[in-house]
Amino acid sequence: MDVFGTIHTEDYVLTLEESEGNLFCHIKLRNWSTAVYKRMLVDLGQIRECVGVPLFCNIQRAEDFKIKLATMFGFMIIAQTDTTYLMELL
């Protein structure tokens, strides 16, 4: 995967990577609060406006918090394996 762009804050790092023409969103969360959630919503909204294509993420099925977080931002499960969900933000 090639890095398309990154947003660094003290609370999280949001990275976009391109793979086979698709953009994947990766989030490394350092702190979590309602304020962090609201800032991430703004950042994701701006990214969606700039790129104009769907964003994807892969999450291990055992990572309940990450699945909940992704759904809070509007990602939906579109495919799955025994261990991983592929989610899309339209």
C-alpha cells in the first residue's frame, strides 16, 4: 500500500493508503473522548470531500472497540472472512 496522506494530532493519527485503486483508512488512537470523536468526524468529512471516492477499512473480527468506532463514523460491513471485516464509508 502507498500512503496517500496522514493527519497527526495528539489524540490520533489518521492515515489514508491506496491499494489497487481503493483508499483505506487507518486510525491509531491515542486518547478517546467526545471531543476527539467530534474532531475525527470533521477530519473524515473533509477527507471525503477532497477525495470523492469511498473509503475502506479492514478490522479484525475480535476487535470489538474498533468495529464499534468504525460504525460510529458510518462505515458498514460489506464483506468478511473468518477473521476480518471489510468495511466501507460511502
